[in-house]
Amino acid sequence: MGVKTIPVNDYVDKLLMERNCITSAEIEIGGDFDYVMLMMVAMEYNSETSPYCLVFSEGQTTIGKYSVPNMVISRNQ
């Protein structure tokens, strides 16, 4: 059985599209896959090779049944 993998950077590119940044409140979480990918984004953003950065602020955003930290994902300049 094959497992489909999606690199975290590709997921962030899909979220940002043509934008430079997006807030967690603007992200559509369609299910568990999107929720897990957001957690992976949070774990990977501090990598030396990461093309994006994350800025956390206080509080959480609830999107459907999911709670995520208030954050902004943006492209590294």
C-alpha cells in the first residue's frame, strides 16, 4: 500500500498562494490532514532551510472542531 506524502513547504506554498502572509484565522482546516499539516508547519518553521517563518501571538483560533495558536505564516524575505 502506497503512502502519499506532501512536503511541508509545498503545503505552505498552497496556503499562501500569491500572498506574502496568512493568519491562522484565515486558514481553512478541512479535516484532520490539514490540522496535522499545520502542526508540522509549526515544527519545521525554525529549520535553516525553511522558506517561511512563523510568528505566534497570544491566544487561539477555533476553526470548526480544531483549535490552533494565533499565528502568522509568512514568506522569508
